[in-house]
Amino acid sequence: MDTQIFSQLNWLHILVAALAYFILGAVWYNKAVFGKTWIKTTGVDVNNPDAKKGMISTMILTVLLEFVVCIGLAILINRLNLSVLISGIKLGLFTGVIFSGIGICVSYLYQMKPKVLSVIDGGYHTVGQIIAAVILCIWQ
């Protein structure tokens, strides 16, 4: 792989896109949005003190992993020469559904998790990638 592409990326834009993706999670999994359903379908006991152990490291790892996704989006945007809002929406929708959403659905099928959980988690990553791709497309 040609690593020269990494010198063409705007790392500040990637960081902002990753943070926007992460912040979406705070809204998405809020009890007023999908949080109650997510808690119910996952069986997480939010009153159990052990459920909160390691939450800071989990959040840091989440931001880092979403940063990696945003690097991938930035490389695609650079290679495809995308620079308008609709291109960001289309790319984020494509990668979110095809790579994240379907991957989550396949895993959850074998884990026999409720279908609504696939919709919640797949939806989060799809919307997160749309937001990230839009940021990366229009802010150049």
C-alpha cells in the first residue's frame, strides 16, 4: 500500500469527524432516544456498579476506533475526489450500511440478539459515518 496518502489527509478534520461520531453516541444511546430500548434488549443492569467499571477506557477505545473509521473515510474521500454534501451523505450511507450495519447484523444473528438491537447499533454507525463523511467532504 502506498503510504503517501497519509500525508494528504487533514488530521484535524479526521479528529473532528471522529469526535462528532462519538458525540452522536451520547445522543443516540441517551434514554430519551434509544437508550431505554438498548438497555432492555442488551440486559445491561445500569444499577450494577460493575457495569460502570472500565467505562473511561471503553470510551477512549471507542473514540480511537471511530478515528480509524474516519481515516478510512478520509482516504476514500481523497481517492474518489469527493467534496460536496451529497457525496458525503452517499458515502457515509454506503459504508455505514454495507460495512458496519451488515457486519453487526451477521454477528447478532449468530449471537441470537434481538433484531431491534441490530437496528439500533447498525443505525448508530450508519448515521455516525454519514456525519463523519459529510464533515470530511465539505470541510477541506
